[in-house]
Amino acid sequence: MKDQFMRHAAAILLGGFIAVQIKQEVRIWILAFFVLLLIRVFYWKPADFWGRMNKPEIFLLSAAILIGFFYGMTAERIIAGPLIIQETVLQGKIEDWSIDHTVAKGIILLQNDKQIHKGLGERYSIRVYTDSRGTFGQGWEVVKPGDRIRFAGRLEQPKGPGTAGEFDVPLYNAVRGLSGLVTAKSEVTVLEKGEPGISWRIREKVGSVLKANWPDQAGIMQGILFGDSSRIPSQSLEMYKASGVMHVFAASGSNVAFVILLFWGIFFFLPQKLRIAATVGMVVLYAALCQGNPPILRASILGIAVLIGRIGKGKMSSLRWLMFAALSLFVMKPLYLKDISFLLSFAATWGMIVLSPRLEKVKGINKLPGPLRFSVAVSLSAQIAALPILIEVFHKISLVGFIANIFILFILGAVLQFGLIGTVLIMFPFFPCVFFQAGVWLLYFTDTVLGWLAAFPFSYYWVLSPGQLFWLLWYCSLGVWLFGKDKVWFILRVQLRKLSGPLKPIFFLLFFILLVWISSSKTNGISVTFLDVGQGDCVLIRTAQENLLVDTGPKNDRYDAGERIIVPYLMEKRINELDMVFITHEDSDHIGGAKYLFANIPVKTVGVPEVGDRLGNPGWQEGIPPEFLDNKDKLMRLQAGDTLEFSSGLTIEILAPVSATGGSTADPNNNSLVMILHYLGSEILLTGDMEKEEMQQISDRGAKWNADFIKVPHHGGKGSLEPSWYDETYPLAVIISVGRNSFGHPSPEVLAYWQERNVTIFRTDIQGTIELENEGQGFRIIAGRNPDPD
């Protein structure tokens, strides 16, 4: 990298990236290390080690890394802390607004007194829902951007992720300048009418024309044009995800490139500088239409820089402009370096600039026709550059994505072009519809092809988290390919020969430490993890030899714990198979995620309570595949007195159900599978949703149920509180698996009982995922968030 600007910008970005990616409590030590390193470089005599070198340049690069790291340490200041205000009067100015038949949504800049509500942010997403009659509260249907309004609503600034690999909502909000979400149903008072901006008027006009003429494709067209996927039907979204082309709704580089080409042609009659200024203005307007999401900001800065560069005499490489755009965004908001959409956009663009010219010369690709060769090279280079990030974040690889992306580059590129021309002509009658219609015809064809690709067997599959070593090897391999393996190998041999003498003891020491670490990592411990799946249960049990799961969380129309939480968590923990899955009972908050789990993770055996003919109930039949329900070798019907022994030394004792209960109307909760884990002299009691009746059955049978840790049954519901039963136990802590609900879980009586006994309470809705870990020296409790329980 001979360009000094590139070197310094890369160094600053590297320092910032390190700062935002590592934990806050470690940053001060890394900062101290960088400061010491900078001091050492200042007193360094390069000739002693490397021969002739530019010492000032090395010092400046080291200082640039330190500056980037120090600036990156400020990133989290803009993330709003968790806050919930259930009912309050709010007022503010509407910045963006859209409304359909079920929900109105937008952005509001609150103007409440922050002294009244400590920790209150400024900009929020706002959602307004219809009542039971399907109508909005009075006044909402006439609200527009620019209006100052007052209304009663609920305000929430969400908690950070409580489970490894979980989507970080506060980070997502902060990058987009938001603090949280405001919801309302009641009437609104417009205090002052405002004037909507031109970007909103254009976007609304386009939306109204599309909805009036092509309601089934309006959401997809708006997503392609403006990067807003919120109006796309869920079925269409799943199809685009499965075929690996969701990025078309990101509104990024290709969109901005066409905007520049379109308006550069439209303004052909203007003098050079005015032509550039007018085109820059159109790029800014388009970024406003797309509401300034990170990919469009990166692409817009890059495009504007290229346009302004035409004023000068020299030319600047695309890679330099990309680095300039990344550095500009980092200065604007350091948190961008932690935002997934920014990282994916940057990596893909880098791949298209750097890798695609080399790929076009690769044997096989170089024999393709020109346009197809370009399309294959660009598509493949973007996917190669972004692959480690995609795997690390989403744990999925689309097998049909490569083919789909080549197709998308041509077809949806044309859809974008027709749509943007229609948008330019939106204020004229008839003409926009001609171009929108052409785009919609192409969309119908696209949906047919993508639907076929998404339905292809194994169109995508889950991938275990490869770890940071994979990142290092992947990008180092790309570097070797770019620079040439002979050149890299020559440099390595020369440098290793110089360093072999003084560094031999260090290599041996590192090798010894690696052996010790590998041997110490192979323990016979146990980990019992209570996953934060919302209002439901899911417990993962891991030993050196087994991976077991108890319950699979809830499922409803908008949420499937199996898809959203459990399978991603298993991938994050590098678990590709489960030895056994226990389902305590058939309620949807315990068996809801089972269908998705069984479809994506191999399972050897399923354990269910012995419930007689109730196993034919819809809950069981819909949750567990026939290959288990109809196979006695894969299905274990468990009841009190059964004991399961595993090769790791783990023993599971079944305490309930005490006897098989027939009849399809029997109470599922009081037929829950209740078990106690015995391992390394410790016990953990897992209780399902058992209530007082089942507790009494366990007591009458004379079983022992004392344990070091207890999962409080039925999410802390009052119906499962039997003080005399719990008085026989002496737990170190209890865990309540609970989420947002309307049942009052956990009940104040349950909380009060354990607090009076001075037993520590952990709750998944507060602490997130709770892990009990024992490696032979007693348990330690690891909480996903807020380490200290309430």
C-alpha cells in the first residue's frame, strides 16, 4: 500500500475497529499497550532489526492506530440505556410517517422535559396500532411529518442482547440515531402543523401510486427503490432470504451509481461545475429518500467524492474513495464499525473493487461472454469478501445464492432502473406508471425464479461458528492470492531467517502454552444454560460427551424461538447435533420451536412424559416429527422412577409424571416432565410447568427433590407456589425463565417467597440467558446481561 492517505486511514480504522469490537473492561489495557508500543517505536532504531526504513512513517502509522482506538472507545456513548415507561404523555415533532390499514409508523423527535424522565433519549421509532374495531385513534390519520403532536403512549428503550449471537437492538437503533420505540393507540392532539419535506412527499407519492395499481408488488418495489423492507410480505421476505438476495433491499452502491448516471445524463446541458453540483444534489436527495441507512451513506459519500474529484485534474482510485467514505463515516459515528450492515457493505464493495478484476482473469471465468464474465466476477467477489461476516453473524450459507445473485444483477438491476425513472417522473401523470409497470413485470418473473430457487432442497443450510481463526486464515489467504504466493513466501522466508535466532525460545514457549491450553480445555465439566427465549422454556445441557435440550421455547405468528434463538445459539456454540431433546409438555411455549429445531438440527432421541393417549393431541403431533413419534427406538416415554445415565457421568432422575394420565383433556401442566440432574455431586431441578397437584404427587411418592439450583416452574406463576414443598429445598439460587407477558409472571408472591429466604433469583427477562457452569470446582453463574441479579 504505497498511498500514504490509504495507509493512515487504514491504520485509524484498524484502531477504531479493535476498540469497538473488544469488551469495554479490556479497552483500558489495550490502550495502555498501544501507548507503550508508540513510545517504544519512538525510541526504536530500525536499522538494528530491519535495515533501512522510514521511522517517521512507522511512528505516524502507530499514532494513527492509537488515535483510531482512542476515538473508537467513545462509540457506545450514543447507545441509550434500557428504560420502560408504561404510560406517559409524550410530545414531539414527527420526522417521518407512513400509515396503512393496520399500523402507522414513523420517527418522532421527542420534546419532553428530560428532568422528568431520567435517561430519556431524543429520536424514537413510533408505532400506532388500530383498536379492536380496526380504526385508529382520533387524529392519527391526518398526521404528517413536521407536525408537533401530543399523545399518551408507552416508551421503551430496549435491553442489550442477553444471549450469545442475539441481534443487538440498542446498537441497531443507535447507529440509526434512535433511542427506542414509542407505541400508542389513543387519540392524538396536533399542537402545530408542519410542512413535510420533499423527500417524504416523493416517497409517499411513489408508494400511493404503487399501492393503487400493484398492491401485491408495491412493498417489494419500495424496498428495492428506498431500502425499506418493512412493507414487504413475510412470505416474500423468506423467499429472498432463502435464495441469498436479501441485500437488494439495502439500497446501496448500485442504486447510487444509477442515480449518478441518470442525472449526469439529464443535466448534460449544464456547465461542468453546475452539472456536478446538480448531480450531487440528486444523490443527497436520494440518500434522504432512503432515510440515510449505513449502506446508502457509504455509497453516497463515495459517489459524491467521485463527482467532486472530476473538478480536479487528477484521478483517484476507487479503493481510495472507499477508504475516504469509511473514514468519514467513522468520524461521524464510530459505532458504524460495529454495525453489521456497514461491515457487510464495506467488505462487499472492497471485494468488487479489488477482487473482481483478478477473478475475471481466472481460468473458466475468463472464457465467459463479456457481460456474464463481469456479472460472475462482481457477484463472486462480493460474496467472497463478505463470507466470514455472513457466517459469523447469520450462521447461514445460501447454496443457490451465487446463481441467484448473477441473475439478480441483471433483472433486479433493470427493476431498479425502471423504478428510479418512474420516481423522477412521479409528478407527471401516466408516465411513471409506464416504467413502474415494466418493473413490476420483471418482478413477477423474478418471484417465479426465486421461488423455484428457494424451494430447491438445501437452498441454504446452517453453519457452525468458525471462530476468529477462520477470519484470519480467510483474509490472509485472499492477501496471498492478491500479492502472489511466490512473493509472499519469499518475504516470509527472508524475515523468518532473520528472526529465527532470537525468537526460537519464544516460539517454543508459545507452543508449550498452546499444548497446556488444549489439554486444559478438555474438561469433564457440565454447563446448564437457561436460554432467554421470551415467555417460554429452553434449557441446554452440555458435557464433554453429550448435548441435551429440555424444551424448545415459544412460537407464534411473529416469532419462532427455534429459528430466532435456539438454532443460532447452537451454531454459535458449535453444536451440530443433539443427543436428546426432552419436551416437558405440549404447551406452545415449551414445544413451539421444536418443528424448526428438528428440521435443522439432527436429534438422536426424544424424551416425553408418559401421558398415554394424550400423545396424539395436536400439540405433540405438530411439534414432534412422525419419525420420532412412530419410532419406539427414538422416542422415550418417561415417568417417575426412570433414571437415565450418560457416558459423561451425568444422571437424570425423573420425578414426574408419577403415573400415566390418559384423556385428551388432562391438564398438561400437572403432567409436566420433572427431572433432577445429578453431576459431580451437585443437583439441578428442572420443573417444566408443574403446579401444586404434581408437587403433591412427587411428595406422596417419597422422592427427594432438594437441589443446588431450581428452575422455578411455570415462569414464576402463583399456581406453582407451594411453600411447604419448597421448604424442603435449600437452593443456592433459583432461575425463572420468563419474558414479556400478560399473565403477571413472575408473581409477586413467588418473588417474595424466595427473597424472604435470601435465595438469589435470576430471571431471563432481566439477566438474559443464564449459564450454570461447573468444571469440578463448584458452579459459577454467567448472566447474559446485568451480572448482578435484582
